[in-house]
Amino acid sequence: RLDTWGGLNFASNFHRHQAPDEYVPDLPEFPRNNYAGWIDLYARYKQLKLNVNALHSNLEDPNRQPVDRYCLGLQLGFLNIQAGDQVPQLSPLAMSSKMIRGLYGSLTGKYIGLELTGGEMVRKTLAGGDPGSVTAFRQQALGGKLRLGSEQGLSMSLTLARNRDVIDSLDPAEFIYLDPETADTLFVVAPQDNL
């Protein structure tokens, strides 16, 4: 028997609007109006589970962490595969609470587990070294975790993660500064390659 369920939702915030020619002294700055819509669909047939999740918001900004989320997943017993946006929790020191847009897979047994992920994430940085101007490097991200032992008992794991800034993802003016006096090229924000 095929079981299906899901939900479709919409939410919006409308903040006070002030006409351009209307002046109110000491009026606090209101955040901009925003909306979000999301859909979650699930299906289950015996051991096979499928999920489709999507969220769209007008707060999406290419220079910040993504707000829009899309995911398509399949789970069959101990095998789990997700394509789209994921937040893998490999370890507190590697890829914890960071969203990756790509692929995620896991094989989970009672005394052994393997998780692999790969895709793209972003790293917030300051554009041109200006504290008031925020932008982000896109990063290529790869990670994996091998666990031996029970998750509820004693276990050991080996976790590897690599994040590499894609230098072409930013305009050079946002991370390179040319000193007018010495004509030296200075990196305000240096691309990183972390292992």
C-alpha cells in the first residue's frame, strides 16, 4: 500500500509603510516586507520512502547564506540519498550547521556507518574590507565520516572535510585592494582552502 502525505504553506510579514514625503522624527527603521512559501511531499511504500521539499522566499540574496531550499530524497532501509540542500552534521568541527547544495548519502548499520556529502556552500566575508558591506565566497565542499561502533554506545569515527573558496565567485574589487601610493596589490580577504 502506498501512503502519501504533505503540506503546502505560505507566510508573509508586512511592516509599517511610510510615504517618502512623510517625516516622522525618531521613527525606528522597519525591516522590509517579506514572504515565504514552502511545500513538503512524502510517500512511503513498504521500506521505500520518498520526500520532496521546497522553500522560496524573497529574502534570497546571492551574497549571503541561501534562504531558498530544495531537496529530493530517497530512503530504503539503511540507505539514504538526498539531492539538493542539506545540513550534514558530520562532527562539531567539520561541516556542522552549514548548508550544502549538492548530494548527501549515508549507509547506516547497527555497528558501522558511512556518510558522504559534496556540493557548494558559502562563506560570509566583508566586501573590500568594509564592515558595513557583507558578501560571500562560494565554496566547493566535500566531506565524509566513517563510524565504527554503536551510535548509542561506544564508537569511534574518522571525519574528513574540505572547503575550498571559488575565487571566481566574487568580483576582484571585493577582495583585492590596490594601494594608490605603492601600486601594491593587497588581498583584503584571502581565498581559503581548508582540510
